Amino acid sequence: MRHTSGKRKLSPLEQVRRRNRLGAGASSAGAGDGSAPLRRLSQDEERLLKHLLSSEQDFIDSPAFYEAGAEKSIYDEAPDIQKPDTSWYHPVMDDLSGIRSTRSVKSSQQVILTGAEEKVLFHQFNYARYRIWKLQQEVWARASKQPTAEEVEEFLRWHRTADQIREQIAETNLALVLAMAKRTRMSEVDFADLVSEGNMALLRAVDKFDAGRGYKFSTYACRAILKAFSRQGMKLSKYRQRFPTDFDPKLEKSNYLETKRESFEKDAAEEVRRIVEDNRADLTPVERTVIEHRFGLEANEQEKPMTLEQVGQIIGVTKERVRQIQNKAMEKIRVELEANFLGDPPAREDESEDEGQREAVGAAG
């Protein structure tokens, strides 16, 4: 049977919080040795400290970190590097017009780092992460695994240093993300999403870049950003294959009216043909002949409709007279069509439907 003590063992973070409440000083051995008391940590600092003590810090190693006076040579003796001005940058721009409108501003304020300046920044960035890693090893090597007050301050200080340098490198290369997004504009991916994915790839590239190999960071970052764009496009493509119905049927244009109109015209044309064949409109023989030849309503004839001149040659009149006979016959057919097929003309409300009814006679052929 496992034996448990009456007093629960506190985690390192809980130990720090307890010291804050009691106002007691902390020392490397856990007993008072004259060290300064730990200041009260904010909630954000407590969460950050918990994160730093839970996972091992990654960094790009360099022989310069182990030399005597490394911190002084990397930070104090390093040349001053101009910080970028990101006031021109709009992370939620949704089109390329924003890029064009800020081109003149960007050209005057953008900072372009040399290879030597990049190496200085990345050495400072990775040395800060190396110091966090070294503090982690010292804390985890103890049986209690409890950081002292000085170690807590060192954790927070080196993390702030690393975060500030990482942000400076990323902001210096923001224009690179916009340029790559403009070059690889994808129709299926929103531009703001593309830029956001490129910014995340840029931050990951800062964490993984080894300046000691002699390459420019922009070369490494371009490949990382393009790969991120490709992954974003493939992810969206797989989603669309899995969910192909990516449109809203409610927004699709309805063809109900067009279908109804076509059906109405077809039925009306068939009714006109029956009116002519049965002569329900009391057409004269000449009128019936004109209508049959003009619109191809002959019973056993598949020829194309004749022109006014051709019909005039058959019945021995001019084409103008044929037009008059045709109009008179069509008026009789219209009256018969409205009376027995369409109903009372004044009852019709749709003007387009009325126009379609008038064209039905012409469509009968």
C-alpha cells in the first residue's frame, strides 16, 4: 500500500505564490540566506513562468555562447541596429489596393538588414533562449525543482529579451510576407487569411533559422512562407472535396419564371395550331392559306415558313397585301385564343405573360 504524507507537496509555481502571500524571501537552498524577497507576480507572469517550467526551451546553439564574457560581447558590444516602423502595415487588408497605396510610405520607412546585422540579432535572440534553457536545467536538476526568486526574475528577463528581438526580426520582414502573398495570390483563399498564414510561417522561420550557416534570412523565410501558402491551399482543397456543396441554394438565381414562360408559349402555340386546323376563328380560305404558309402550319409539309413575297406569288397579290391579310387573320386567332384558352383578357395581371400570348401565334410554327 502506497504511503502518502499528510502534507501535500507544492509545485514550483505554487511555492512562488505561497512566498508572495507570506512575504517571505526565497533562496537557492530553500532556506533564508539573506536574498531579496520575491516581488508579487502578475497573472500573466505566473502563466508565463508555469509555461517556461513545463517545457524545454528550444534554441539554435553557437560556440559564441560558451565563451568568456559572452553576454557582454553579444549585447553590450554589438552595433546598434535600426528598428523598423510598422505604422504602414495593415494586417486585415483584404485586397491589393492597400499594398499599392502604402508603397511610397513603405519604401521610405522599411529597414533592410545586412547579413552582419541579421547575424547579430539572431545571436542575441538565441543567446536569450539559451539562458532560459540553462536556467531550466539548473532548476530541474534539483530534487525540489523549485526556482529561487533570482531565477524567477532571470526567467522573465531573458524571455522578455528573446520576445523583443523576435518581434523586431519579424516586423523587419513583414513586407516580405506581403510581397509573397501578392505573388502567389490564390483565388480560393482570402487574402487576409493568406497574409495571416504567412506571418505565422515567418515567426516559425525566426525560431528555426541558423544564422551561423551564412545564408540570408529572407532566403530561408521565403521558402517557409511559400510552403505555408501551399499547405493552406491544400487544406482548403481537401475541405472542399469533403464538403463540395459550398454554395447557398437560397442565393442561387431561380429560373422559375423562364421555365413557366417557355411552357406557356409552347402550350399556346399548340392551341393556335389546333385553332387554324379546325378553323375555329372563322378564317377565310385566303387567310388560312396565308397563315399556313407564313408560319409553316401545313399538315404534311416540313418546309420552312415562307416570306411575304413568296406567299404573295402563290395567291397572286403583293407582299403588302399579304401583310394586311396576315394581320387580320392573326387578330381573329387572338380573339379565339383569349376567349377559349386564356380566359377573359382584362383578368390578366402579368404584362409579360400578355406579351407572350401575342407572340404565341408567331411561335406556332
